[in-house]
Amino acid sequence: MKTKYILTKSADNHVVIMEAPYNTKIEKGVDIEISADCLKANLKNNIFKNVNNKIDYDYNVWMLTEDMA
């Protein structure tokens, strides 16, 4: 399944990047679609960390590192 990456806030107000099905609608003013290269750069620089083991979601989710403290 083709996916995309969305920069958004979680229900508990943490900044996250979520992988979502390609047909997921973007909420204007809340969500920003980012490229795979943008995600890769953020992960390489440890700005976001994978939190799949802490949540129940079918796709990958990365949380802003400073929100994890």
C-alpha cells in the first residue's frame, strides 16, 4: 500500500510525523504532508524518534524528541 508522511499533533498535543495511507485527507491548518527525504533528515539528526512500541497504530509514528522528555 502506498503511504505518505504527515506532520501533525497527537491527541495529547505532541508533535508527530505519522505514516498514513496515501488517500488520507490532510486537515488544512493542522497537518502538513512532508517528503520521505524530509523524514529521513529529521531521523538522521535525531529530531524525531520512532514510538511504534508505545502506541497502537497500524503504521509508523515518530515523535519530536523534545516532546518525549
